[in-house]
Amino acid sequence: MNCSRVKEFILLGFPHMWGINITLFTIVLLLYMLSIAGNGLIIVMVRVDRRLQKLMYFFLSNLSFLEMWYTTAVLPKMLANLVADKTTICFYCCMAQSYFHFLFGITEFYILTVMSFDRYVAICQPLRYSTIMTSSLCLQLALAAWFGGFFTILLQTILVVRLPYCGSNIVNHFYCDIGPMLKIAGGDTHLIEAIGFFIAVAVILTSLLLTVVSYIFIISTILRIPSASGQQRAFSTCASHLTLVRILYGAVLFIYLRPSAMHSSFSLNKAVSMLNTVVTPVLNPFIYTIRNNEVKEALRKSLIKKTWSFPHVPMVV
């Protein structure tokens, strides 16, 4: 069927909140800046502090880097639309935003799974940790996570790009999510929905299962440690990771693990997406700063060092 494909989309955003756009803009901008600053701080600390130059923090810096770009793929355009008269985005810009949003999101799941495996080896196989988790293996695991994210979403994105968009160009979301885009697309979208559901099951449930299995072994090992201080010290090394896993999986399971994107409640999805895209990336650095003793200690000593490094100006009487 011949049709004139739309050249741009209109991102509907939050139409019922148009009266408080400036307030919403300020809140989202503040959270975005906190996310970039907090995750950037973790990357710099891991890079410059010798106490944090361990394999666990190598994966954490990967996660922080992903969080920075995960939000950057969506929030700058969202912020611009909140204060603009026209909330349009060009066709290929929309497709690129959708691709990179899911690329960084899927890679996060892979990195979180690798981090759970790292904690399993550290706690359950401590004597073999240095021989199993070598620097070369960790680099290979990180690269596999990135390439996995790149290829996992590639086919679905290509199919979405090739759909005919001849009718409405209004995307009922604040970014180019695949579900709302399929709703306005022409042609048969059942194959794309099936691929999306398969990706959700394969990526989310498989990574969640591997993480759960790792923590079953970790918790059983920790409970066999005779001293309470030893148990607390062992659990503190994985408490922050476990907290982040609960937050991230809870939101994503709700949004994507359903067979049909066509009949989902987009208003509710937008609210949960807001939480996952705006709030969760801010929590990552705070969780690892508050619940991880090594990061907390490194940050404290860094702040003390900065304080004492300021030049003392003599008082003139």
C-alpha cells in the first residue's frame, strides 16, 4: 500500500499536567543533574581511588556510565518539550531515541547479572576469586554485555522503522517508546509485539533468574558464617546491588512483560516509565554511597582531603 509516511512525530507527554510545566521542568532538570553528577562521581572515584580499583567497582562504573546515557537518551528532549510550543521529534530521531533507550536499558540488565555472578564468586568461592574473576574475563563479560545490548534490540528496531506510518503521528508518551509507536503504525504489528515479548522474557526473566539463583547461594553461604560481624561484612558487599535489582526489576517487569503493547494502559505506563527513567538513575549513586562501606569511606576521605587542601588565608588584624 502506497502512503505518505510522516516525517515527524508529536510526543504527547503529560497533557493533563500542562498547567504545571515549569514546575515539572524544574523537578526533572534537578533530578537529571543529580543523576549525571552522582553517577559521574562514582566513575571518577573508581578511576582515581586505589581502594575502589577492584573488579566489583569496574562493573559499577559500567553501570553508572549506562545510567548516565540511559537518562540522556530521553530527558533532554523531554525537558525541551516541557517548555516548547511544539513537542515534535523527527522520524529518524525518534527511532534513534527508541533504539538507544532500549540499548542502554537492556545492557543494564546484563551488567547487573554479571555483578551478581561477581558477588557469588567473591562470597561463595573467596579462595578462587582471583583465579576465576581475572581482569581479562571481566573485560570480556563487560564487552559481552554491551554487544548483547546492541544486538538484542536491533531486529525489533529495524522492523519498527520499516512499518508504514501513514495516519496519526501522535505518540502517547514523553519519549519514543515502542508500545505507543506500534499503536499508531499501519500494517501488521503482531510479529514485532511477539519479538518484543520474547526479548522481555529472554532478557528480564533470564537475568532475574540468574540473579536470584546467585543470591540463593550467596545468602546460604552468609548464613553459615559463624560470627554476626562476618555475616554483616559479607552482606554489606552485595546489599547495594540487591537494592538496585529490586527497584529496577520491579518497574520494568510491570511495563514490558506483557504479551500485547497495543492494549496496555499508557497513562500508567508513563507514570512507571517516569519513575524508571528519572528517579531510579538518581538512586543508584546514593544507594552505593549509603549502603556500601568502601564507597562511603572513599568518599569521606576524599571530602576530608579536599577540605584540607584548601589554602589557609592568614587573618590580618
